[in-house]
Amino acid sequence: MRRCSHFLKEAKRSRWLFESPIRHSYPLKEFLPVTRNFTSTPLRRFPPPSTASDLEARIAAIPIERFRNFCIVAHVDHGKSTLSDRLLELTGTIQPGTNKQVLDKLDVERERGITVKAQTCSMIYNHQGEDYLLHLVDTPGHVDFRAEVSRSYASCGGALLLVDASQGVQAQTVANFYLAFAQGLQLVPVINKVDLPTADPERALEQMENTFELDPETAVLVSAKTGLNVPALLPTVVDKVPAPVGDSTKPLRMLLVDSWYSPFKGVILLARLFDGEVKAGHQVISFATGTKYTVGEVGIMYPDQTPQSVLRAGQVGYIHFNPAMRVSAEAKVGDTYTRVGFERQVEPFPGFEEPKAMVFVAAFPVDQAAFIHLEESIHQLLLNDRSVTIQKESSEALGAGFRLGFLGTLHCSVFEDRLRQEHGASIIITPPTVPFKVIYDDGKEAVITNPASFPDDDISRRLVKELREPYVLATLTFPEQYLGKAIELCESNRGEQKSLEYFTSTQVILKYELPLAQLVDDFFGKLKSATQGYATLDYEESDWRISQIVKLQLLVNKEPVDAVSRVIHHSQGRHLGKKWVEKFKEHVDRQMFEVVIQAAVGKQIVARETLKPFRKDVLQKLHASDVSRRRKLLEKQKEGRKKLKAVGNVTIDHKAFQAFLAK
């Protein structure tokens, strides 16, 4: 029965295969050979690809008269990045609600809520039926990054001067105003955070009128967080910010505003074109170095890198070369570029003043085996932050490390965070120091950034004529009720008062000349504590002054610890020395012999702490012995301690230095 049913199934299957209209598509090798017929597919003709995208076509149709280059400047935490997000959303550059602080690209910027590096973005805005090309620069607000702000002004024709409605005009607001005013920028006053319960827009407008002589009627009141009245900003920018001046038919004249490093494309330049145009394939030459490059790609930040076929006069865009520029030092900010062959027809720009390192620290790896990793990590960060100076350094206690120079204490803190977060470096950072100037009897001058190089021995000191330390002009703003505490703090830090102004009935601007060494010693933190967080601080370089500065050293059993030394004013020697020895005693392990910890200024000991040794009870075995027997054993133990101390070395663990140098 089974065999019959199987035979019927096979017969049906064979009949279906032979009668099927699509039988030629099955390879029936077991039945008969089948020939496969091939037919040629008709050729599809696609339309030729467009030479320019819709974005590029819109930009190409915009004349230079409808270009607007502007930046946003304000004090720290007044809402610059949030306002930038709203403007990008209004112009359709980014989708609403997709990202917060889209122009803050570093993790440390998002974590701290501050802007460290100026970021740019181009936008297209349709106003009264016409397209306008807007170029926006979001600038840092902290004084340490003032060089970023000044470079941003060179690419702009106007600035939005942003003021927090609840905080009012603060120190960096004043500094940014005078910097923009000196550059001849058109300023648009903007009052932000008007939606806060503590907002007082009338007071902020009054301060701007009295301090900067800006017309309150021209100010725009907005809330960047909620978007309140933000749409009124863009028409104001179009009407008040002047269009850039330039001619695309003239030879290329391009200013290098900024640069950053890409591992794939090499050094990428951010440039402002004043005349001419540049496109891929052009050969350009640097006025500063004389090096010739071939342009590989040009484009705009929209908000990320968006390639374009050409950049015209008046635009701000990015450029990278092919072959790539691999050495970031070749990209000198403020340099002028032009086409090869037009060098004599183009006048170079004067350039920018290079920022100087003001604060120096030493960085050592916790484990010396990680020194190579630390060196590579530092050099990777230096590719995008050339304001940091670096020099190799060696310490007997901490091993090999680096002496790093920064623009300020916040700059140093941000760099340290990036080393730890982005590269996983475990490091020991010494307290910040400032440079000092040594003038010798023969007229030579030397600037010392490392305390180990300070001439404190007798032979070197005889050759020194005078020692000088840097001073800064500090501008403090705070409510009137904290005036007494602020003056007391400045006077205790060797300050000299220069001016005292009331720019409103309740707000004070106080100017003091302070030693930079006092300023980096957590002066801002002390000022915040004294004024309950209401004070703001800005400073600028003043001059070098003759000062009685000395080198404070830490000694352990009369041996100097080179990792813990500092150049200070002689009036701080005893106070700081006592603080050092007490703190260091907490972190040094007890030994079998007495450990003496001292702080010394030159040959003078200004503070001392003693770490008692472990002691065995040698009288334990004596019960009713004579007193002379007891004394004999104690004297024998005492002699043994002296011998042990003479040959014993104090081994200080890395963890002790790490705990001592911790903030």
C-alpha cells in the first residue's frame, strides 16, 4: 500500500514539472537537459548628478551684501550656548529638541556647562523673502580663554552682548565690551533669562546704559531656555550687523582664525576670506612660513563639516590640504594665505598676539611605567590646544614628568580633566606656580618657571641684582554690602587699590593690582566665599615689580624633597611652612627611627614637625630590678636608634605625595 501511494506521488510530481509554464527556470538534471535563455536588461539612463546641492545652490545665490558674521559674548553661565541652540533651530540648521549645547563638542564642556573653545556655525535665514547667510561664533566666557574671544572678533562684524537678567553686568561682560569696542564691532544688547522669578531686566538695562552707554530701546529681551522672543533676534542681527566687505574677483586674501587636528585629514583650518575665492585644487601659500599647500577640500560648519565647491569673499569656512598638513605648529593663528603667484599683490594681516602661559604645574604619572602613555596623551591634546607649553622634568621623589604652562587655573583644570577622562591617565599634579624674573648684575634677564631653577644658594644669590614677580589688574564686581570684605581680602593678598566705582546704586566695580601668585592661590574661591557667590572676577596683565621672593622647601631628615618646593613672597614663609609640615606629617608612615619634617626658606627653618618612631618596651622583662639597670637598657636602646637614624632612609610612598598635593 505504501509503495502504491509513493508511486502516485512521484507520477503527479513528474507531470507537474513537465506541464508547468515556468519549467525552464528549474534545473531538472534527473529528467532532461534544460537550456537557460538570457535576455539583456534595457539600459537605464539616470539624470546627470547635480554639481551643487540645494544648500550650496542657495548659498551661491546669496550676494555678499546679505552676509552677516556675528558672535555671542557674555560672562560665564549667562546662556550663550543655549541661545546658539535656539538660533540654529530657528534657521532649520538643527532639529528642535534633538541636542543640547550642540556647539559644545568636548565632554568636559558638557559636564561643567562651560564653553572652553570657540565654535562656529553657518546658517541660512530667510528674511522678508530673501535668503541671508549668517555666520555665528559661540565664544568662551571665562577670562582664561580671552584669546579665543579676541580671535573670534576678527571674523565678525558685530556681536550680541548677552547679559543675565538676574545677575546683571559682571566682570567679563565689561572686559568683552571694551575688547569688542576696540575692534569696532557693532554691538547688539540682549537681556537673557527674563523668565526667571529673580529676573530684573530694568536693572540690567540701566547697568548697560550707565556702563556702556548702550540705548536700552535697542535691547532685545529673550529667554533662550524657553525660546521667548528669540525670533526677534535674527531680524535685529540682519538690520544692525553690517555686511562684510570684500571682492571675489580680487586675489585671494585669507585670514587663519583657528585650527584643529583630525587624525584622518591632518590640520583643518578655519579661515575668514576677505577677498577672492578658494576651491579644491588651488595652490595657496602661507605668509608666515612660506610653505605651499594644495587645497583638498573646502566647506562650512553646518553645524558639522559640510563640503562646498567654493568659498567666496566674506565667508568663514574650513579648509584642509591634500597632502595633509601634519604639524599643527605650521598653522599659525593670525597668518595670511593667498594663491601662489599673488604674494606681491596681497598685503598680509598684522596677526594676533600669542597668548602667554601664566600658570605652571608639574605633572607626573602615578606609575612610572605609564610615562610613555602620559607623554602620548599630552601631545594628542596639544594638537588642538597650542597655548599649552611643555617641558620635560625629573624629580627624585616622583620620577620623570612634565612642566606644563597654562593661561590660567581653569585652563589647567580643564586640561587635567581631559587627560583623566579622554585618555585614562593617572597623574599627580603639583600646586600651580607663576613665572618670576631674575635680573643679574651684568644686565642679563631670565624668566624662571620651575622652582628648582630658583637661585637660592649663596653663590647664585650673589650674582642676582633684583627679583621681580608679575602683577595683574583685577576687576571685581559685586553688590555694595560686600565691599568691606572684598577690600579686606584684596589687602590681605598684597593688593593695591586703583579705583572704586558705583555703576548702579547697589553694584560696585573695584579695581586692584594684585600679584599673580596670590591670584592663582584660590583667590577666586576665597572671593566667592566672602561675597556668598555674588562676586565676579576679570584680570589682565599689568607689569613686573621688584619683590622679596624666596624659595620654600620641604625637608625630611634634612634632605630636600624636590617635588614639594615653591617660590613665594617672604611674608608667607612661616604660615605656609607650618601648614605644609602639618599636612605632610599626616601622610608619611612611621619608621623605626625618628623622622623630622621641616620647612626651610634658604638656610632658615621656619616650621618643624617630628614623627615619633616605633618603640619596643625593653623594660617589660624587668620586674623588681634596680633603677640603674633600667637606665642602662634605655641608653642602649637610644644608641641603637641613633645608629639606625644615621644609616636609615625614609621611603615616602607615591600615595603620600598624591594625598599631600591633592586640593
